[in-house]
Amino acid sequence: MNIKRFFAVFKARNIEFFRDKSSLSWNLAFPVLLLVGFSLIFSGEGRSAYKIGLIEEQTLENRDIEKVAIKNTRFIDYVEYQRIDIAIEKLTRHSIDLVVDQYNKQFWANEESAKSYLVERILSEQLQGYSRLKTSGKKIRYVDWVLPGILGMNMMFSCLFGVGYVIVRYRKNSVLKRLKATPLSAFEFVSAQLFSRLFIVMFISTLVYSGCNLLFDFFMLGSYFDLFVIGMLGAFCLISLGLLVASRSKSEELIGGLLNVTSWPMMLLSGVWFSLEGAPSALKFLADMLPLTHIVSGARKVITEGATLSDISYHVNILLLMSVIFLALGAYFFSWNTER
């Protein structure tokens, strides 16, 4: 090994990195942004251990008086519901652990849920004088609940990184510059990349779901067609986002950072691993701006609640709107050359 040649390459690579101001800035800023984000998300006394649904049908004055007695217990989130049937459905599906109707002095417990049993025992003193009711329904395993999140997260990484790095590599190797000399338009190139990746992602996701279903026998109340449609719309939206992020970038290191800052908030705030029931309103608003939130929520409703496409029309429309915006912006800002 020639030490002189080694250090020449070593020095050249370091100079190349530090002269790339965008990559250097990103490597310095990303850890700080990540720490700030975690501190905001998980600030306070700690994550609550249980969630209780409160029926919001009484007058404001009575509700505040009753709520004080219930809320003396720490590490419990209280989620208010206007409709009692929705709250009980959430309890049946283990999304919350207890439903309390303070106005009519009654509560519902899920006898198949360990958390429901424990929170009932914890609040036994506050619930004295309340009528106890119970729910029934097929128990959903955590693997059934988390399935849409895992599939959606896998689609997210495949769509964003599978498209972003390819476009930047084409641009860096002057492939795009040569394609510019042909009659091919930016919109045609972007659309072809989108539908190619869409076919690959849906093919792989279908194989993964079908294979794992033979092993785990997943819970399914809705239609497989509806699940496929919401998955396809979600993949289309994420690929469009990946094309937009890579529309002008010329550095593989920079595109890696940009794709990370795009994917990390979705992985943390889109309800992939835990429910956002009871989360602060600002956090829910931020999550609602992320495509993966609508993919996971829509697919989860189809799987666990038997929802149809009309029932999840809000998520479908948001994904369609985001797809059109991302694709239009990606085609508009698209650059063939490495020069900015």
C-alpha cells in the first residue's frame, strides 16, 4: 500500500465533501433538527400508559366538574368523543382502554384487553356509582394493527429513495443531459419514472402481504380491492414526492439528506407504530399534512373497521390532491443538467 497515494485520495475526498456546502450544512443541521423534533414530540412528563374515551354530550359546566375527579390520575390520556358508538368501536378494537359517560354515570370496558382491565382497577374509586357495561368483538392483534404502518413505511422508503437516488445519479452521470437532446419532455420522463416505480412497489407490496398473510392470517374486515386502491394512491403520491425532492438536486449526499428529512417525520408522526388518539392538536395537524398518515389511516380503517372507499373519501381525496401538486411541481422544477 502506497501511503502517499492513500493520503492523496483521503485528502481529495475530504476537500470534496467540505466544499459541498449543501451536504456539509445538512450533516450539521439534521441531528439538531432531529433532537428538536423529538424534544417537542415527547416533551412533558412522559408518554401516557392508558387512553380513556370521554363522551362529550353533557353541558360544559357539568363536564368540567366531573372531569376533575377522573383526571386526578397521572399518565392517562383523555380523548373526547361526540358519538358514543365511535368511542365503543375504538374500545372494541383496542385503540382506547376505557369509555366513560360521565353524564349518564356509566362506563364500558373491554374484557379481552389487559389494559382495559388495569385502567378499570386503577380508577375503581373514581368510578364508584357508575354502571359497568362491556363490549364484544374479535380481538385485533398488534401485528394486525401495525400491518398497514409497516407496509406503508416500506412503500415510503421504496418510493422516495428508489426514485430520488436514480434521478440524481442520472443527472450526475449526464444521462439526463443526453435525454434532453431527444424529443422527450420533462413531464414524459417524470411520468414514466413514476409509473415504473408504481408498478414495482405495488407488485412487491402485494407479494409481501400475500406471503405474510399465509403465515400470520391477518385480520381483514374490508375489501382487498379497496386496500389495493388506497395502497396504489399512496404509492403514487409518495413517488411524486420523491420526484419533486430530486427535481433539481445534483449531489447524492444532499439527496440522501433531503429524503431523510422527508421520511423521518412521516415515520414518527403518521401513526405507524402507535395511535395518535389523544395527541395534541398541533401534532395532529402536522401529521395530517403528511402523505403516509392518510395511507396508514385509510388502510387501517379498511382492515380493522371494514371501511369502504366512500368511508375513507377524505384520505383518498387528500392523496389525490397531494399527488397532483407534487407531480406538477416536480415537472415544473425538473432540471436535466447538473448545473443549477
